[in-house]
Amino acid sequence: MKSQVWLFFKILFITAGLLLPAAPVAAQQQDTTSNILAKILIDRIERLSEDSENAYDYGEIIDEYLYYYENPIQINSVDIEALRKLKVLNNFQFENLTEYLRNFGPIVSMFELSSIEGFDNQTIDLIRPIVTTIQDAGTNKINAKKAIKWGKHQVFFRTEQVLEKSAGYQPIEDSLLAKRPNSTYLGSPQKIYFKYSYNYRDKIRAGFTTEKDAGEVFIKNRVPDTLQKLLGNKLKNGFDFYSAHFFLSDIGILKSLAIGDYHLAFGQGLTMWSGLSFGKSGSSTNIIKFGQGLKPSASVNETSFLRGGGLTLKYKAFDFSLFYSNKFFDGNITAGDSLSGEDEFISSIQESGLHRTVDELLDKAAIRQEMYGSHVSFHNTYLQVGYTAQQSIFKSDIHPRIYPYNQFSHPGSSEINHGVDFKLFLSKIAFFGEISQTIHGGTATIAGFTAQPISFASLTFAYRNYSKDYRNFYSNGFGENSETNNEIGAYIGLSTDISPKWKMTAYADYFKFPWLRFQTDAPSLGHDYFLQFDHRINRNTDFYLRFRTKTKMSNQNDPWNYIDVPVEYTKTSMRFHINYKVSNSIEFKDRAEIILYDEFNKSTSQGFILFHDIVYKPIEKPYELSVRFAIFDAESYDSRLYAYENDVLYAFSIPAFNDKGSRVYLLYRLNIFESIDLWLRIAQTWYVDKDEIGSGLDLIDGNKKTDVKLQLRWKF
């Protein structure tokens, strides 16, 4: 009976995907904020989640997109450089646009874009909401009165909670708590987020962000006295994390000034790139990076940012940057031995940002790091060259427990990195690269080109070589590894328009790890193949077909083996996804995806997910509604799947689906007044033949998990 039910749902979803696109649509509805963000980000975020176990804060990514959605880029001005940095245009589309402006003068209508080489319907639809041909009547001169009068303010408040009570929130006796202080979460189950931001013409930006994660303390008097004494001054009232920033840009020779929390992004990410970088999860032929230098940070990620100040000055074709950071990391410091003369040292660094238990709080802000450096660059129409140098200094030496795989990755108390990057733009080809060195360590190198041999096709090639002893806390290079070291690889990507309505993207990435890796006790290698066909049936219906297979190596973990032997495993995914409008107000989205996981000497593990989305956006009504119903069945954690879910603004949900069950969510957005928006999101997951969810302090007794989220935004 169960198998018949599952089969019925499979047939229902596939039939809907094939038949409903034929439904008539009266008119095209204007893109909303969620639509444009979805088109740009969803695919990249899903692929990044598949390739990494790290939990990223994607909120900063949408900051720039959202700003330009509400304040469109003047397409006839130098501001169009933002289109390349935002990755909505590849390098050749950007060059063709600038050449068109030089040859034919200002664009007076968006219909002109279709006459520019490389601008297909999908590209035009993508940039239309964030560009304008209307000349800005304002002036670049800044004064206090204008900044106060015309500056834009936003206030966000968000709270969320899992309704089912997990083991960490169950009551515990004081006598047991004294013996096992880490057997409970110290705070309440609510997660609370508050953000204020100010923006004046993107030249003056300021704001602050605060957050308390679920399980963290907000009122310390609610913590048992026994634990209060144990934690001492580590236990405080209020939010667990605070961030603030002030930012100026393009004022005379001052290109940018950052005070407070900020990010740096130079070159191809080898020497200095804090924050997020998409890597292979971006476009297959648009892997060349265009670093934005200094930019403010409003993230709640408690690790990947800089805290201090920096500035960039511009003079003719030169930019010069200075930066300084002084911040604390979570980690464990092991006390020194006075008898042996051994100093204290850092045994581990924690990057989760969670401070829910006694041990997590004791590790909070235990490690101090100073970082300072500079960057100088020359740029003209055809060439960009830059040099970056930075030094990181820790309060104590970093000496985590030594294993064979990590014996080359210990920087001690200080590390110096410097590197040179370049970009060379010719008619139909662009070269890029960077070489970086750790003083008293190894080097990291990447070089490649992206070319447009014919008008409807782009080709990219990149070679990378990161030595096993290259060490850099603020490196974010392109590659398979989460860290920029111990990797050699060659990547080739292709993007081509097969016809006006069909597009193909593909890449092949070959990589090897010359030294050992975590859970891989020998040098190893692998490959990653990706192929996708996109088809636009009409302005209201499009779908894509995707195939991806990745082969890597990992320890077999056979208990009968005295030595762990690395063996190959292959993860293959096949996906069909379709979007279509059935009326002016209703849009459907359907997906069917299957995962196959093969490992040497083991049976194949399978996983699949099917979901149906309904997005209801009535014209001239102050509300929107999104609903999803999904069913999934993954035989193991290795065959899990990921699926992006619509969420409240500045929040992201990309759950991993394993085991068997179903999931539904409802997202409601109401424009209460012209300046006030309210979001409510409810999501619930049911599991079949499962009586417990999670593990440890997150263990839930039952077969369902319910998340509730409420957010309010006030714009003034």
C-alpha cells in the first residue's frame, strides 16, 4: 500500500510538470524582489550547500542585489561595473555593453539590449529589474542636510523557534547538572535577530546587527546559580552577537572607508578574501573573480569578517588600500606548564558561533587575532594588476592536535602572506590569475582564461596549484577543498546557446590532493562533471534538466582492516525543474531529483525528492503566499538531497533531506502599510518509521519537527 501511495505521488508530480505549462497566461506580472533574488541566487546557493558542510550566512549576498533592485543602476553611467561584480553579466556581455555605449551613445530604451551581442532573453530579464535608462537628477555632492533628509532607513526584527522541545531544553535536576554541566542548553529555544541599516545613495552606509541563537542566554539570572559561578564573566545579559559598521564610498579621492565590521576581497581570493565566494557553484564560465575591495559587513556570521578599519584611495589609474583588524575567535586555549616552561597554546578554533552550553561559552572569544596589511592596484581598460600583503598575529601559538593529514597547517602565532594578481582583457579573451605565498611556507597559484570564440558560446579554463603548506586564514580560492591548500586541479567550462530558446552549460573539473586529507589517509584524486540544459518555452514557462556526477576518495572505514585504505565513491544526481505561470497571480514550480551514491564494495544508496510549489501574488493586493509540499526518501546520509525554500527576507532555508518523509511550508508576506512588511513562515517535516529526530541535545522525541518564523521590516 505504501509503495502505491509513493508511486501515485510520483506520477502526480511528473504529470503536473508536463501538462500544466500549457495553461494560458493573460499577462506578464512584474518581477517582485523575491523573484529577482530567486533568479540570481537560488541555483548558486543550492550547489554551494551540496558541496560544503559549512553553514553560511547568505544575507549579505542579497544586500547589494536588493539595493540595486530598489535603486536601479543607471545603465549609461560608469555604475554598470556593478553588473559584472554582481555576476549578472559575464565579462564578455559587460565588454559588449560598454562597446555599444561607446559606439552608439546612451541607451534610451531597454528594447535596445536585444541588439547587443550576447544579450539573450534570459540575460535581459535578469538585469531589467536592476537597471534604468532614466538619468539621475541628483548630485554627487554630499552634505549633512541631504544625507539626513534623503537617506533610507530599514529596521528588521525576526524571531524563530522549533516548536517541539528537544533534549537540551528538558528540565534537569540541580544535582545532576553539577556533575554534567553540558547536559542542557542554558538559554531559551527562541532565535532572535535585530538589524538596523542606513543608506544614502550608496555613498554613506551605516548600521548594526544583533543576534541570539536558539539555546543561548538572553537573561543570565535564569541560569542556575551553580553554572553562573562556573561561567563568571562569560555569562552576560543581552544578545550573544553584536556587529556594527560605517562605510563611505566614492567621495573625491576616497574610494572607500570602512569602520567597524567589514570585508575585503582582492584578486582571485588567494591572498585576501573574507566572506563568501561561490566557486564552482557559480556560472560554469564565469569563475573569474572581481573583488570589490572594501565593503561593509552586516552578517551574523561570527567568524568570516574583519573588525577594525580600512580605506582605499584612488588617484588616476591607481588604488591604494590600508586595513587593520582586531577581533576575537571562539576556541580552546590549553594552559602552559610552568615546570617545563611551555607557554599556553591554541588547541582548536571553533567557527559555529554557537554559545549554548557551558563548554561553548567557555570557548567564546578566547582567541585574539590582529591582522593588518595593504593592497595597491593599477587598472585601465585592458589591464588590472594588484599586489596584496597581510600579516595575522594570534595571542597564542596555534597547535591543534597533530595528525598526519594536518601537520603542515599550523601557522604558530604569526603568519605573513603576500601575492600578485592580474586580469588582461583583449577582444575575445580575458586572462586572469594570482600567485600567493606564505612566508616560511608554501605557495598558491591560479591562472586561466575565459574566451568567447563565437558570439553564442563562452569557454573558460583554469589551472590551480595550492601546496600543502600554504597557510592563510583569509584565503578563499577557487577549488574543491574548503581550504586553499593541498590541491592541484584543472577546470574547463562551456556555455553555449544551442538555439534562441535552448542553452547548455557544462564543466569538467579534475583534481588531486597530493597530501593526506581528513578521513583520507593517502594522496587521492577525483573529478566532477556537470551538464545542464535550459529551455524557455515562452515568457511564462521555463525548465532545466541537470546531470552531475562527482568522484572522490575517502577511507573505507572497514573495522576488519588494520589500516584504513582510501576507496573511490561516486555521487550522481539527475534533476528536472520547471517554473510556469498559470495566471496573472499564480506561479507553479515543480522538481524531481534523484541521487545515486556508489562506494567500493557497498551497495548503491539512493535518494529522491519531489516537490510542488504554489506562489500566489495577486495583482494590486498587499500580500503574497508561497506553499510547498515535498516528499523525499534517502536511504542514507550519503544520498541526502538539498532544496532551497522561500523564506523571509535576509533569511535562507536549504535543508538536507535524508530518511523518508514529507515536508510542507507556508510563507505569508503582508504589506501592512507602504513602509511596513510582515512575514510569517511555518514549516513542518514528518518522518516515516522514525520515532526520534536528531541527536544529542538536539534530539526530539517524535517523528515531526515544526519551525515557526516571524519577521517585521520597517522602511523610512
